[in-house]
Amino acid sequence: MEYMKVAQAAQLWGISDRRVRILCQQGKIEGVIQNGRSYLIPVNAVKPVDGRRLRHKEVSEQYLAIFSRIDALKEQLDKRCPLTAGELKRLQDEFLVEYTYNSNAIEGNTLTLQETALVLEGLTIDQKPLKDHLEAVGHKDAFLYVQELVRYNVPFSENIIKQIHTLVLMDRPEDRGIYRRIPVRIMGAYHTPPDPVMVPKLMEKLIKEFEASKLHPIERAALFHLKFEGIHPFLDGNGRTGRLILNLFLVQNGYPPINVKVADRKRYYDAFDSYYRDNDASAMVKMVAEYVKATLFAIDHVLGF
């Protein structure tokens, strides 16, 4: 790791030496080493985002550091040369395959990553259930629909939720886009979803709360995801639909979509238990934030900076 002094960072970022020292003292620059009264700053450190940019958002102290770091990196990437159409398509195609594989695998789909890629190309995998094939294709179509919503800046609504679910649940045509009419339980979960008669009103309330919220977009998206999955409005496909909505919110706000890995399934499920058992959303908020941050760093690496 190479380091620079406070004066060098100040010149690079266009701010005063005093401001850099304050940022170091507040722990807003990652990887800083303090040596007496001096600070050594990693040469690849990202300039923290201007706090004034967060004034119109409600950001709790526990998330301030990571949200500032993410927004600073996002701001830095936004200023750089955009990817070519070919580069962007390559990244999107790779993401779609991995995202479809992981999101479906979390719910028990048996297709491997390679098999998922082949199915999305239109091939059939011998000895694998038709259901697994349809889930892969449905998830792909739903993600492409989400991209269209972002491209045309379509306002979020209850109808959009039902449309995403309709595409996701390709293998269950009779249940597509329809709120459940029977009680359900989430196996192994602390929380029991509400009675079906309450679902329409709870969904309407959730959307209104979301629209009125002034929380940072990442926390806002994570909280919606926790509450949506808690309502569990559909008979099946809630997890895949919920993660697609989560990504819709992130991309609408200029962040990259995230791919919750099947390897993190236990951590992911534990985050729901933490929220419904302990009224603590931080596990999910931090998980989403860490995924966003990792994706931004990956993009930064691809750009060669």
C-alpha cells in the first residue's frame, strides 16, 4: 500500500489541509494511519462526499461512514468516462446470469451457474425440472422489465410490484400478480406473515411510507425490502420479486444493482430475524450497503483506475 501526506491529499481533492485532517480525525477516510499528529492516507483513497449533499436525507450515525464512502465513490465514478455500449452490455449480461442464478438458488432452484447461463440462451438442461427453467427465464424477463422502468423513469406503484411478480412467477400462471388469499408461514423464520385479509392495506401503507421517506436511498431500499418480505404478499415468488424491487430502487437512485449471493443466504435470512425479533434493521442495511460498495469498487477496477 502506498500512502500520501495530508498536504498531497488536500491538493489532489481541492480542499484545505485542515479539512483533510478533520476527515481523518472523524474516520471518514478508509485506511488512514496515524503517526503522532501526522496522518498517512492511502493514495487510492476516495475523497469523502461533501456532507452538504446529505442534508436533505435522514442518515443515522451508524450508517454515516459507509453511506458517505459509497456516495463519494459513486460521485468519483460518475465523473469518469462512461463505458462503451459494448463494455456496458458485457457487464450487464454477466451480471444478469449471476444475479439470476443466485436469486433463484436462494429459493431452492437447482440450476448451476453454467446451466443458468445456458437456459438464458434458450437451451434445455436434461434431467432438470421445467420449473427451474421457467424460473430462470422469468427472472431474466423481470430484470429486463426493471431496466425498462429505470430507462423511462416510470413512477413506482403497486401495479409495478404486481407486474414484476407476474414475470417472475412464469411457472405458476394462476398465481401471477395476485395477492395471496390464504395464510402462509416462512419455514425457519421468526416472523409469521399477516393474515391475507390484511395484505392489500399493508401494501398500500408500505408504498405510501416509502414515498414519504427521506432516508438515504440505500437505507430506504433495505427497509422496504424487510417490510415487503414480512408482508409476504404473494403465495410464491416473494423473495425474487423483493430483490428485484430492491434493485429497482437502487438503480433509480444511481447506484448499481446488487447480487445477494447464495453463499450469504444464512446472513440474509438472519437479517430478517434481527428486524422482526429485535426491531433492528441494521443487519440488512449494512448488508445492502456492503454489496453496493463492493460493486462500485468492482466497476472502478474494470475502468482501470
